[in-house]
Amino acid sequence: MKIGRKTIYAAASSSFLTSFLIHHPKLSNRIYSDILSFWLRHSGEVGPPYISFPFEYPPISGFITYISMILGGGIERYYFIFSIIILIFYIILVESVMRIISEKDGINELIVIFLAMSPSMILYMIYNFDVIFISLVILSLLLLKAKRMRWSSAALGLAALTKFMSLLLLPVIVPYIKGRRDRIAYIAISVGLFCLVNIILYLLSPTVFPQTYLHHAEWGLEDSWLIYLFPDESSWNTAKLMSLILMAYALLKVYLSKVGDIYERCFMVFTAFLLTNYVFTPQMILWLLPFLAIMGWIPWPYFIMEFANAGIILTWFSVPDPVKAYSLPQNLALLRAITLFILLIQVYLNARRRQR
């Protein structure tokens, strides 16, 4: 018997509340979150982000932070407002996954396991913009299934304006759209929305705005297995080149493959990106959890991956240099990469076996 909506939302509420409390600014031994880091770095700035000062994430992320600061006034109210915004998108995520699972005649219990009980969801929900990002991605897929193409493409474009990696899904999504005109319109709306906002901000501030994307391009290796091959910072440009080559190869393998339904293929795209990117911060695992719930089974590597991913932030400040190869956080990141790769293979083989 499937569990009811009330049980799912009770579990989700508990997860949100726990995440809210463990990062709360009044807590003396709180767990680190980027949200509070944004306040400490940018609360003294005058004027909006991208125009008056650089912000290291795409426009929706920056303006959510800015609005929370303006309305909050102080760190506690800022944190509360930011958390409420995340809660709204978290509800959208849970509801969207629930509806997709209902259409697939899936298992509701998996929503509780992956979207409420997962250590990563609790630790990294009120942490960065990843819940907002993945909620828009899943909403886009739900709207696509409902044949609301314009709204689906707009949601994907908004996701890109939060974290631009949603556009990696276009080569997977577009083949599911019937009709050449609808396909062109879908690409035009999603990519066009992303480009339009970025172009406007660039025209308003051509010196400040580019730093949004240069920030991460210039960032070093973080929580990536590549650190073991390139432990010396002087070789990190080579590591980034290797990362781009591996990423292009891995994504092409997924794009050219016909294995899996749209959810499995989206999962494989995001996983291929994360495993080959030179930055794989632990909150990015939230991109994968909704797809695990939708796919309808609990793979054994998930448990080890979650243990390792949760351990990254919990051990980060316990060592002198957490980004060094062989430090405890990086060892956990390596374990996470190994188990995630095994999980990727399992998803692929399971999908291929089903299609035979």
C-alpha cells in the first residue's frame, strides 16, 4: 500500500526543519553553509549584484540572495527569508516528483527515502541554490510530460539562470518533442531566456558581470578525483583541460546512446557531468536524488555514496587543508566518485536490460 501525501509532506517538513536548524546563524556549532557565507561576504555591498558587485552564481541565484538581504536587514532574518524561498522550491520539487511517480505507477515511499531521509538532502538543502535548481529541472520534465512545451522550456531556462548546467539536458529532452517547430521553439525559449537575461546584465555592467562566470572558470580543483592525478596547483590548468575532454566524451556517450527513458538519461547526463567536472561540491548530489526516486529502486551504492557525501562537509574543517589529495574530505570525495560511477553503470545496465 502506498503511503499518503500527508506522510510524505510530514517527512519533508522534518527534513527541512532539521536542515534549517543545523545551519542556523544563532547556533554556535552550526554546520557551514554557503548561504551564511554570502551574507558575510556581500551584505555590506551597495547596489544589486552583477551591476554593483560580482556574484559567483547566475542571475536568479544572485537576486534571491540580494532580495533576502534587503528584506532581512540582519543575518537571522536574511537566513529565515532565504530558507522560506528554498522551502517553496522544495515543496515544488516534492510535488513534481510525486506527480511523475504517480503517472509512472511508481513507489511513493522512495520520495521519503531520497528526498527527505537522505543525509545529503538534510545537510545541503539550506546550503546553496541546488534545491531551487533541481526543482525547476524536475518541474520542466513534469510539464514536458504534460505537453506544456512553452512552460517546460521556460522552467528549464529559469533553472539555467540558477545554475546553467540544466542546458546540458537539452540534447536528451529535444528528441522527446514531436515536431520540428516545437523542438526549435523549445530550444529558443530555454536558451533564449538564459541568454537574454545575461546579455541585459552584461550591457548594464560589462566590467562586473563577466566575473560571474570567470569566478568558476578560474576556480581550482575541489572534491574531484582529479586531485589525485594533479596534486600540484601548478598542474591544475592541465587538469581542467583533461576534465573538459573527459566531460565531452562522457556526455557524448550518453547523448548518442538510446538506452533509458528520459529520467534515466537525465540522471546519466548529470552524473557524467559531475564525475568529470573538476569541481564536484557535495551539494550537487541533490541533482541526482529526485531521479533515483523516480527510477523506482534503491541501488546499493547509494548508501555508501551518501555516507561519503555527507562526510565531506562534516570533516571539512577538521583538517588543515581539506582540498589536498589524501586529506579526509578528499578521500571521502574519491569514495563518493567510485560509488557514483558504479551507480551510473547500474542505471545504464538496468535500463538496457529492460529495453531488450
